Amino acid sequence: MIAPTDDSLMRIKLKVWRQAGPDQPGRLETHEVEDVNPDMSFLEMLDVLNEKLMLEGKEPIAFDHDCREGICGTCGVMIDGQAHGPNRNSPTCQLRMRSYKDGDTILAEPFRAKAFPVLKDLVVDRSSFDRLQQSGGYVSVNTGNAPDANAIPVPQKIAEHAMSNAACIGCGACVAACKNASAALFVGAKVSHLSFLPQGKGERHERVLNMVAKMDEEGFGACTNTSECQAACPAGISVQAIAKMNREYMAASLLAEE
């Protein structure tokens, strides 16, 4: 890789949300970030700013991150009003600063949802997703070691549907992008993934009833089919997962009434 010249480095003005704790008032702070390499990720740019803040004896900006490879779903920031930023099917850690121009102003805020309370600065509590998963997003029987590929025949089309929903990384962008803060895409992906596979069919009715009930209990909003969740999802999960969840829920509800 050719080292960037001084001419290729950028200066970015960052307006970032600062909040000391869940019960503290928040505010926007403006910072100038100089010598930004266009090949930096958005999180690396925050690292550079935090180094500057610490050298000045100031509190660094808190933000979530882990693998920084677009796999774990830990990172998640509203950037200029868009979950994860302007790039389609890309989490925050994969957003490169080449997407911006020298002198641009960027607004960074935490995900906004009742079920995702702000802990500090850009960090939110997404443990509600963990509780949703625990309510039914699993197979409770012991399936043993990974079987041979042909031990349980699954048609290719069904396997593709299951795996496309299994791609969900649980980042919460769908909730942040939705005007109702709905978790329908996340729950739909989990329900759809397991309902397509033979291992998940035994509990399919109990699963969807429990997960939908837990979704309401956690304070997520209702889905009104605006598809903003699909547009924001870094894994490209389709809103067809929500339709699948609704069909599963209707069938399970009818059986429960018998």
C-alpha cells in the first residue's frame, strides 16, 4: 500500500454525542480531527480523536467495538442519521473515511430506542437482544457433533433461506433505523432461520410465541412495514423474514387456541 501524502490527508469536523451515564443529560460536542487517512475506518478515526483527547487530559469518547471485521455486530453508531453510516450492507467498523471529503462535518450519535438505553456516549445497552434470544432463538435438544453434509437432506433452496437469515449479526441497526424501534427483523431472522431447518421444527410454534411476547415485553415497537430495517441491515436480511415470522405466529396462535 502506498503511504498517503499530506495532500491526501483530510480534516474532519465531528459532532459527537456525549453523555456521562444513563441518568445524565447528553449534549453534542464538536471536535476537529486532523490528518485523517482516507483508508482509516470510522472507528480508527475515533481512536485518533481519543488519543488527542487523552493527551489533553480530557475524557475519551466511549464507543462499542470488538472484532472490527464486520462479524461480531458489536459496533453500532448513528452516523448523519443513518445506522452504521451511508454505505449499504456495511457495519460501522467497515465504513472507511474515503466515503467523506476533506472538511466534511459528521454527526455521530448512539442508537436511539427505548429498549437500547444509552450507557455512555455512543454505547447503548443491547442486552434486550440477548433476552430475546434466550426466550426462544435456539434449539434445546442435543444435536451432537456436526453431522455429515448428507446425513439430514435439506433442499438447497431451503438451506439458502435458512443461512441468509442466520447471517444476522445482532447489531441492532434494524431497531435504530425503524421509526417505531421495532425488533421485528431481528426476531424474524431468528424465527425464520430455525423454522426452515429440520432441527428447529420441533419447537417452531413455542419459539415464535415466546419471542414475539418477549419482544413486546422489552418495549420494542410494532412493525409498520417501512423496510428501513432492511436498508440499514449490514447483513442484508430481507423483510421477508418478518413476513415469515408473521405466518409462523399466526399458525402457532391458531394451534394454541385448539
